[in-house]
Amino acid sequence: MAQPVDPVKTARLFEFYVRRIWPLQRRFVASRLRRRCVRCAASEAMLPLNAQQLCSECARQPLQQSVLRRERNAALEAELARIFSAACGTGGGAHDALVMFSGGKDSCYLVQRLKNEHPRLRLLACTVDNGFMSPVAKRNIDEVLPRLDIDHVFIRPRRSFYVKLFRYALTHLNAEGSYGTVDFSDGEFMLDAARNLASEKGIPLIVCGYSRYQVENGLGLHHFESPPERERQPRVATAGLALTEIFEDEDERRLWWQGLRQPDALLPRLLFPLYAWDLEEEDIKRQVVAWGLMSAHDQSPIVTNHRLIPLLGVVDVHRFGYSSFEKEFCRMIREGKADRRTWQHTFEFLEYTSRTGLFVKPLVLDLLAELGLTAEDVGVRFD
Ligand SMILES: [Zn+2]
């Protein structure tokens, strides 16, 4: 049997190539690549480009929009702080708040700020391991937990559960691509697992470190709290896919949120503090470094991400001409929060290697095999 491909090595090689080799090579293969917006790097497959090679989004905002910092909403912050204060000591067991913990900077920031501002709030950090976590992300969790000095649990559903979910999602992509199908269902299950754990343990609050943008655009909420009528709903579908289609086994469907088992039981409240605090990425980064939780040396998202990301990117490029993860990066570039050149080169190389297979082919084939899929099943053909 062939040795499995090391995903971290592949990611580092990919990064090195994009930084050092691709800036030269791209000139020779430009005719084979889609044109991109000169301002935000959006592919012409994603948005139409005008004569000046500006995408429709950039053409709508002709002046370099200096992104205005939103006013801090003190009333909203105070309302959130009152919920945390009132919850101190009210948990049915040893904890008052279950904090979703990925080990990334946002979740570290969240835990430390809650500890600082609400020292009597008894926290339990929780990581949902989908079986495809990057080994680098796992190591980061092991390193930072002692510094945060917080109780922590891993939720690890059986392997076959996630394989079924990801296999089904990847072969039934909705219009939002693998980001809106595979990644979204992964996020929905993470929150469902938290709802189940919190309700079993009598923990009144669930706290999640999604940004304001993720809360508004991903979840369609316009407040820091998910409304109770929404939280009460048992799950029947994820990313638009019916659970009964994905899982024949009722035991597997019951791993999702089924609503309260007893009608008079406590319904956990789901909170997104970063919606109310509304900080810039840079502020969060600076603060976690100042607290000594992370080093200033930024962990690359390519290395710390979900192991399936390269596969998702390649499948998207074959299906749509671009990766569905690009949309959010182009938005950040337009808002001055991400570097255009770096991400344009990354996405161009992804587009190129999706056809040529350079570096990524062995990894992509390994990941497909892990999911019990072939390249044809997901419409991928390397030259
Ligand atoms: Zn643009």
C-alpha cells in the first residue's frame, strides 16, 4: 500500500510554491487562467468583469472605499454583559457556559475575555473533532489550553458519521459550492453537538466565536443571540440536504439537535459575542499576542485548516471555475482586510493545479479515498 500523503507537508509546499515560484510561472500560463478583477482578484467565473477589468462589485464602489470603523455599540455590549453576569453560578452542573473552541485566535480571544470580565462564569471549552482536523490545529489546542487554564472536552462522533456527511455533501453541492455545503453542514453539526451537550449537562449558555460577518451572512442573524424559537426547532436538514437522505440510521440522525427531550427542560441560549464586540481581525490578533496566548508569528490558515480544504477547492474549481472560499477573501480584499497579491496568487495556483494536479493530486486522491469516492464521483479530471 502506498504511504499516505502528509497534508501538512503538502500545504507548506503549496505555500512555498505560491510565494516563490508562481509569481514567475504565472506569466507563462496566463492564457490558460481566468481573468481576475484588478482590484479584488475576483475570477471572471465568479463575477462579470467590465472593460477596465473591474468586477461588478468593485465597479459599484468606484472610489477606494475606506472602510469606516463601525461605532462601538455600548448598549449592545452592556446587554450581552448582563446575560453573562446573570448566568454566573446558574448551571445545573459544574459549568455555566459552553464555549466553542477551535484553538484559533477568535476562540482564544473569546475565552480569555470572558475569564477577565466574568471571573465567576464557570466555562467549559468544547472542540468538535470532525476527524479531518489539521494536526497543526490539534497541536495549537494542546499548547494554548494550559495557558487559558480552562476545562475542556473533545466531542468525537464516530468516523463513519462524518464520512457519510462529507461524502453526501460533496456529491450534492448547492449553489454556494463546497463552502456552502460541506463546510456549512460541518458548522451546523458543531453547533448541534454543543446544543446536545449543553442541554444534557444543564449548561444555560453556548458561546461561539463567529465574527459579525459570519453571523449575518452565514447564519442570517442580526443580533448576538440566536432567537429561542429558532433554537427550539429540531434539525431535519443541513445545508438544504435532508438528514433522512444522508443517514439511513436513526442513531446517526439523533446525533443532530432533536430539540429538547423534555418540554420543560432548559433551552440553552446560543450567543455570538463577537457580533456585539465587533472587533477588527487585527485587534483580536494583537490582543491574543499581548495576553501571551499566541506568538506574533501568524499561523497560516492553509496549514491550520480542515484537511479536506484542498479537495474542496479542486472540486469547486471543476464545478464552478473558482473555489467557493474565494468569495469571502475577495470581500476582505475590497475592505482592505486581506492582501490582494497573496490571495490572487493562491487562487490562481489553485485554479492551475486543479487541472494539472501539481503537488495536490496525490493528496486529493487520498482524501477522496478516505471518503470512499473516486475523482469521477466529484467531477474532477486532472490533465
Ligand atoms: Zn473586484
